[in-house]
Amino acid sequence: MRQLEDQSNDKAEVQAQEKETWSELVKGFQDEVTRLEKSNAGADFEKMSDFQCRISNPSAKTAAIVTADLDARTISYSYEPEDKNTAVPEEGILALRPEGRSVNLFSADQQLSAEQARRLILEPLQFQQTPRS
């Protein structure tokens, strides 16, 4: 009985860590958009649901849709053009892999920090990577 209780607690802890990882990624998107808005570069962040957001850059004429499926332990991202003459990259997927008491992000078999994952997703939107103040 104690073993089942421990497994249940471990599962709940992993789920909480997965949500935290997703929240950290979303906050990074919001911070990046806010930074760009302050520099008049233009960008938009829209929270579409608890587990989906849309980030766009009008100057790149591209938007990224990012969706977390915590049951499947994945975060998928796809791109959509904001005009008919803009080509966009194919979609991608990040895996959420529990390790001990934490959850790590992976692209293919490469572990990424939340910042690296955010940059990977935002790169096609041509967000400038400037030093943070």
C-alpha cells in the first residue's frame, strides 16, 4: 500500500514539474514579446488556453503556435504565415522527460534549457537576440 502511495506522490510531483516547465517557457515568450514592444520592434503574445499560446512578429510575417500536451509529455510548435507570400518552417516537437525530481526539455536527443527551447521556437520569427538589461 505504501508503495502505491509513493508512486502516486511521485506522479503528482512529476506532473507539477511538467506544468512548471511549461509555465517557465510561456513566461519566457511573454518576456521576449514585452522586451520587443519596449524597443518598438513589434511582437504579439496571445494565450489561447492554459496549454496553448501564439507568438507573432509582424515584421517577419510569421506566427508560432505552441501547445503543451502534458499527458503525452510533449510541447509541439508550428508556424503560420501572416500573409500569402511568406514561407514558414515545418512544425517541431519537444519532449518533457522526467529525471529524478525535475523535468527536462529535449529536442530529438539534445537536452535544452528553457531559454534554448524558447530561442529554438522563436528563431523563425526573427526575434533579435539582444542582451537583457
